[in-house]
Amino acid sequence: MSMMRPLAAAISAVVGLALTAPPAFATDFYPTQACVAAKLKIAAKKCQANLKAWAKWDSTQDSTARDMAISKATSKLSSGFTKADAKAAKKFVDCVGTSLTGAEMSTALDSAVSGIATAINTGLTLPADGTCGGKLIKTTGGECAAFLKAESGYFKKFGIDPQGTIRDDKHSQASAKFVAKYDATAATCPTTATSSSVEGQNNALKDDAVSNTTTSPDLSTTWTQVTPPFQTQYLGAAVPAICSHSTPYSFFYKRGSGADANKLLVYYQGGGACWDALTCGQPVYDPDVTAGDNPANTTTGFGDLTNPLNPFRNWSAVFIAYCTGDVHWGNNTDGGIHHNGFNNAKVVEKFAREHFVNPSEVFVTGSSAGAYGAILHGIYLHEVFLASTFNVVGDAGAGVITPAFNQIQENAWHVQEHLPTYIGLGDVTQATIADLYAAAANYYATAGVHHFAPRGTRFGHYTSAHDDVQTLFYNIMVNGILDFSSWWHSSCDWNRQALQLSADAAAGATSGNYKYYIGPGSRHTIWGSDRVYTETHGGVELVVDWLNDMRTSPTWDNVACTDCSLLGSCTGGTNSGASCQHDSECPLSVCNLVDSKPDFTCNAASTNSGATCQRDSDCLGVGAACDVEASFGVCKNTSTTNPNKLCSTDADCDGTAGSCVTEQPFQLDGIVSCPP
């Protein structure tokens, strides 16, 4: 759904949720961080207690005493975890699901410590070598505790040192102390374990402990639906979660796997929009969240979690379902319709930050209406995940709206009150989506006082050159709901404005960290299409390559089709099923266009008059021909009255000679042709 010019449509939030000024962070930042800090601190005590027990065992060989000491440490850890969870709950934060349970965490630590003790004792004769072996194990326990305490301090002070400078310094100090002490003892002790190998085990234990307290290891690795209560306490406010027709709101999540479990994909669902009694009474938006919205239903494009080409297949993910008709920006009830998209997104944000505490990488995206959710909430998420590498991509949300629509959407959605003005938008009443992209790109590429840029963040937008759905909504704004079925009446002007906004954003992002991708054809959205892996028509690179370059390459750049004609597939011949734009690409067959266009019909001279066609050869008989849709008049965009509206004569525009121009954008062979 296209939306946004001017950008006085940007998010009316619950008071206190939006960041209209640069945020000042408290020492503990958010209760989840404090909870994680507490759990890591008690894990540090457990690790040291376990290793002390093993150190004594080396000399005494008293397994009962060792096991009793370990059991006592386990009880303390379990009690500590319970206290941390309860303290967080008092602040309306769920920390139970953030980590392993106390019992699971103890089992993991017991296993890791047992491995360390076994490695150190290899080569020793016990209990004869118990004194030196015990000293090595006890020294290792000191480093283990120091490592985990450093991690605890990092999360406790996350808001003032998210890059972990203090933590890393403490790690270095602990390592230097450990190596010197361990090596001095090992010089006269016959262990085969070197300080380097033992420290490697300590590092692995530390990394696992951090993961086990920050990545919600017990969450399901398959898409799971969550239905929050109607009101959720978040950042000191009661945030409502509800769909447009008062049905319950739901969202979806899945935990990732392997090395990518701590990477987070945040996806905002599309589903149309509405803004008055007429549009909200039409089937032009999704009013509910049902099982049909489950992202598991999408098994193509980047929704295909089995495709090795999919860079996101093993990532953790949250899916912000959409049912409010307000492009995820609204906070108003209008005519009985709850435009509550901004608040719903905030409820999911709360879940995300409490279950994926410190992702190494965050990729924010969304399609259609979700493209607007991605750019807006992608800005705010920077202030949630302070240490994460970010990329933000809107899929099919070019931001083309009429000037009059600015007030219409404000009346319906209440979207002006909480713009993220801290990024330097300037006059928000006149800002376009290009300004939003550029301001965000510049802000997160420039060092600031209250945020931790540069972050390496890149922002991007994809659209096809003649997107039918975005054009449909723009045509409703221009010519009214009664003309919505003839969406192509606004194709030429929508394309012109979409290209201009993309160029404006690229020019405004002075650090070069915004890029656009203009693909051929009229397909709406690309994220869930296998074209992301296959389509190079129009002289473009693969979308998957463009996104991979965005994440990792210094040569990421703008992409725009040189031949933006409609796309189809060859119906037979030597390359049956291959993608095509024109019949000439299909030897011994023709290109069957699948992209949207008006229906073409055989002319009256055809024996099959009125039949749908794509080329003259589809029509039979003498004088037969395939007629494209009838030409129509449109007021020039420079007309002082009724710009871009349908017209019959210049008088329908501003009366200036030539102000009503004839258009017939869709031609045979997939070509789209607009006036210069």
C-alpha cells in the first residue's frame, strides 16, 4: 500500500513511547538487561563454586563432597534465577522466557565445568598430583567467574556502554591474570592442558552462558502464534493490542538455529489500508489476524526456510501481523475502526527485546503496508537494540500520495504527534518518505550525543517500476474509490513520483547508506517471490544479491531496470517456463505475461471479438487485431487544478492549452509507455 506525501503520517503512539527527542538511557537501560545481568552474576558464582569443588576432589577424591558442593551451588543458582525473574515481573517484564530455566542452566554449567576439570586432569596421577591439579582448576574458576561477571556488568550498564568497551577490558585483564598464574603452576605440573586450551573452554562456557540467558533457548524454532492481552504494560504505559474490528491481535515468532540464532529478522506484514467509512467498508485491507496470516504459509522467496540461498533461513524472527488499515502507524478509533497499528507494533517490540536481548544483527523489513512499518519502527528499534548491526528495507512502499491525503490520513489515523524528530526531519508537515529515509540514514551514520552511531546501518527500498497495488491506492486518492478497478489511470504519474522520491532519498542520504532497487514489471512486493533468486530481466541484479551486498559489501549500490516492461514466462519452445519480457525471448513460443495490466481484447473485426489477448496473433480473421485499453486523458502534474486527475478537455484541468494529456500506458508485448 503506497502512502506518504507529505509525511505528516508517521506515528501516533501512546504518550511516552515515541522518541521525539534523543533518548537518555538509564544505567540498567531496560529491566531485561538487569535480569540478564543478575542471572549471569549467579552463573559466575556457580561456575567458580563448581570448579572449587573439583579442585578439592583432585586431592581428596571425595566424590560425595564434590557433588554436594555442586548441588548447593545449583540450589543457589535456581534461587537466584527465580528472584531475578520475580524482580523483572514487578516491572512488567518477562524474563522467564529470556533464558534457560535454572535447572537447565545448572546442567549446562555442570557439563562444561566437568569438561574443563577432565581436560586439566589429563596427564595427572591423582591424588598424587592433586595439589597442582587443584590449583590449576581453582585458577580456572577465577577466570570463569571473572568472564561471566564482566558479561553481567555489560548488561547491567548496557545503556551507557552497549559496544562493550568496559567488558572487553575486563576480559583482557582476567585473561592476562589467568595465563600468568596458570602457566606458572603448569610449569611443574604434568597436565597436558595448556592455558590456551583451557581458556578456550572458558570462553566457550561464557559464550554459551550469554546465549542461554539472552536468546530464549526454550522458544520454539517453528512459527508460533502469540495473542497478547488487550493491554500490555510497556515503558510506563498501558499499550492496547487490538484489530480494526475489535478482534484480538496476534503476532508470530520463531527462534533461529545454529550460529544465526542471535540474528533477528523483524518483518511487518502488509494488507492494504483504509481511512474513511467508504474505504473501510470495502475489501481493500485485512481486518483480522487468523491462522491464514501465519508466515509458515509462505514457502517461496525469503519465506522459504529450506533454500540455502536464503540468507535469513536460520535467523530468529518476529512477524508483526497487520489488521488495522493504517500501515502500522495509527493510534485512533475512527468510525468504530481501531487504527491501532503503532501500538500493536510496540507490543511486539516488547516481546522481541525481552526474548532476543542483544542480537548481533537486526534486519528490519516489511512488504506493502509493512514497508512503512519497517522504515518507521526500524528507526525506533535502533534505540532498543543499541549494539546490533542494522539494515532496514521497505518492500513496495514508495510513498506516493496526494497532498490532500495528508490531512485525510491524519484525521483517520492520528499520525503526527510522535514523529521521531530526533533524527532531524525538519518540518515534519512537509516531509516526504524520501526525507524520512534520508534523515534516518544520516542520523545513524553520524556520531551523536545520545545514540551510538555510526552503526553501519543501511536503509533501502524495493519497488517494481509499475507496481499495480501501489498505483491502485494512489488512483483511489486521485480519482476516488469508484475508479479503483481502473488502477492504470494513475500508472504514469505514480511511476514518475516513485522514481523521484527514490532519487531524492538517495541524494539526501549524504553518507551513501540509502539505496533503491527499481525492478521491471508491475508485480506488487518481492519478498515472498522466488524472483528474488532468479530475476535479472531489465538489466538488474538478483534481489538476493542486492540484499547480501547491503549486509556485507562496500559496493552496494542503486539498481534500476533499463527495460521496465512487464514480466511473464515462455509458454513452450526450447526454454519453456523461462522468465521473459517479450515474445522475442521465447523461441518457438510466446511470452505469456503474468504481471498486471488492463485486459486487452480482440477488435470487432476479429472472429473472436472481445476475447482477451496479448498480441495481434491471438485474434482471428481478416483485419483482426488486439486492442489495448482505450486511451484516456489525465491532467498534467503541473496543472494548477486537478493535477493527475482524469480529464476530457483542458477545461477539466486548469484550462491551459495541453494541460489535459492523453495517456495509454500499457501496450502490446509488455511495454509500458508514458508521455515524456
